Amino acid sequence: MQMMQLNVTTDYAIRTVLYLAIKDELATSNEIAMAMGIPPSYVLKITSKLVVAGIIKRIVGAQGGFLLAKKPTEISLYEIINVLEATTKLNRCLEAGRYCSRFATENCPVRAF
């Protein structure tokens, strides 16, 4: 059995979004780095990609930082992984055409998750 392994940048992105979801208020890049064990140089690399994807937003200025751009319940793990991983196809039923090998497109619990 072959195991899927995510790159470390994806792990750090998941940790960043998790921290922002738990804190539920503005957090600086240094705060995120210290709280989640992420090298500070990675935080800005990760957050720029998450901002472009619309997962988080950046507040610029002396009192700036990062916030979630939407409710935590509206952000899926797949969405975060898809932003950071070059080629991610976890399951064919997740593709745009909604192919389902079990012919259960409308009630597929994998697709819903």
C-alpha cells in the first residue's frame, strides 16, 4: 500500500489556518510562527498563497496581521491542500465532472466531506 505524503509547506499551511480558526482574531506572522512551530520565513510564503486563494486575508500596517477570510466551517482540508500541492487528486469523484465509480454522485459521503 502506497501512502500519500504532503509536503512540509502544506503541513504549515494547515497549522496556520488552524491557528487562525482557534484564535478567531487578528494574528501576526511572528505569533503564528511561534504558536505553531513554523519557521518565520515560511509563514509569509504560506500566507501569501492562502490570501490569493481567498482562505485568509491580510491586514496591512503597524497593527496588521492575518484573519480567516471565511468561517472555519466553510474551509475544507482539501481546499488548503489543493492550494499548496501541485497535483492533488485524492479521489476521482472530487474532480469537476463528478465521476463516481459507485454511481452515487448525489449522495456520495466522500464528495460531501
